Amino acid sequence: MIRDNSNARRGTRVLLARSVAVATLIGAAFVVRFAGAAEPAPGQPPQPIPMSVPVPEEQTADQAAQAFDRELRTVEEGVGQLKERVFSSRATLEMLKELVIEGVATGSRVSVLHVNNVGGAYSIESMQYWIDQRSVFSKADPSGGLDELSETEVYQGNVKPGTHTIQVALGLRGKGYKVFSYLRAWQFKLQDSHEFVVEEGFTKSIRVIAGARSGFQRYQDRPSVEYVESTGSLE
């Protein structure tokens, strides 16, 4: 009986050793397989992600944002092209207006010259000119830069034959030194208008002279505007 028990114990140890060896081999194979999948050998491409793995929500949101940005850029480009077409259409309309309404076909032309003769008692801070209530010139310079424009052309263009109106608005400031320095605080708005006639096939040149009257007028009443016209042939 003692011999049989010894043989049984020996068989049990052998079986246990074999089981441990098999488990060790299986574990080693498992580790090698998963280690190879996680870190591919040098020179080999990484294993693709199985299709069954879901895409993270963050990646989907980024793709949606990128698609929205692309659509927004497309809309902005379309708006920019539309603006260019509008500007081009406006330029075409202005040209047609000049050709048809303002009488290019009839050959009537007008030029307007601003002449500064206000002298040293006043400073011109702003100038505005209209022809038939359409603004043709506007400039402001409170620093006194307009005083240097002794004679400058403010308009040259074509108009329909007939009667037209030119309007002028000048912003003036007084000049004074020493005891008369208080005149620098005085500001005036000089406004005036003048009608002129242009015949077909002729040009009209108008010199608008901003000056100051002499005599016993009040200081604020001395600024004045005069108009000198000259007519020429368009040919």
C-alpha cells in the first residue's frame, strides 16, 4: 500500500508539472501575440483599426465644423463675386448716365474753377460744389490747407444743352493777430448759387471767385462769391 501511494504521488506531480508547462506556453504565446499587435516590428506598417471600433464623438464634431467652415467660405466667395458685379453694374450705369443724360452725344461741356481771393482776413476750411443739385466736389481741411488752392478745377464734364444751376458752400474762419486774435473764433457759412446756359456744341467755363467786399460792411458780411463765364466751341 505504501508503494502504491508513492506511485500515485509521483504521477500527480508529473501531471501538475505538465499542466504548468502548458499554461506557461499558452501565456507566452498570448503575450507575444498582443505585444506584436500593439507595437509592430520595425519596417512593418501598423495594423489597421478594426472596422467595428466606433469613431470618437470629438472626431465627428471636428469633421462637422470643417464642413461648416467650407460651406461658409463658399458663401463668402459668392457674396464677394456678387458685390463685384454690383459695383461693375453701378460703374456701367454711371457711364450710361454721362453718355445719355448729361449730353455727351450732344457735345456740351462745362468746367468749373474755384478761385481763392478772400485775402488774409479769412481762412477757407471747407469747399462744396453742386451742379443741378448733384455733388461734384467736397473737401474739408481745418488746418488751412485749402488756402493754398489759389485756383483749382473742381469740375469738368458733359451736361445737356440748356439752363443749369451751380451751388457753392464755403466754410470760413476769421483770421486775426494780437488785439484781433478773437476773430479766429468766428466761423461763417457762405452759400450762393448761379444759373448758366450751355448751348449744344459749345463749352462753358465758369470761374467761381471767393473774395471779400471792401467798404463799411460788417466783418461777417464781407465774404462774397462772384462768377465769371466764358464760352468756347467744342470743335
